[in-house]
Amino acid sequence: MNGSELSPRSAGLTRAVISVVQLEQDPLSVVDRVLATVVHAGVLDGTPDEYREALNQALASKVSLAKLLPEYHPEVVLRRYVAELHRRLSSIN
């Protein structure tokens, strides 16, 4: 796999964390809620380590995150949101 692609698993986990903020005006404002209710509570199908790896792969790829789902947010907003999720997950042991 090259840097322009996402594995199916990484695409799915990235889609999952994007889907929960589709209707939020400011995705960055709900990062704590996403971490608490979605990632840590296990509502979605993945561990924090799996999310961390998936988000790292998404950020390193050339894939348009805004095109992973019908999306209302510009690419730059989604990348900031995903980067912040990744940063916070990276601080968890």
C-alpha cells in the first residue's frame, strides 16, 4: 500500500470518527466527547491503538477525508479534527 491509499480497516475507522461530527458546526469542539463516548467507551469497533494507527494512516495519505462520507466540512477542517484526535490518542498509554 502506498501513501495515497488507506487500508479498508483504516478507512472504516476514520469514517466512523468523521461520521459522528458530520452535523457539528465545529468538529474540534467535540473532540473530548468523541474520545469519551465513541473511542474509549468502545461504541465503535476498534481499540484506541487501532484508531491511533488508522488516523495516522489517514493523515499520512493523500486520500480526501471529506470524500470518505458525504461531508459538509472542508478537507482542512476534517484534517485538523483527525489530527487532534490522533494527538490525544497518542497521549494515552
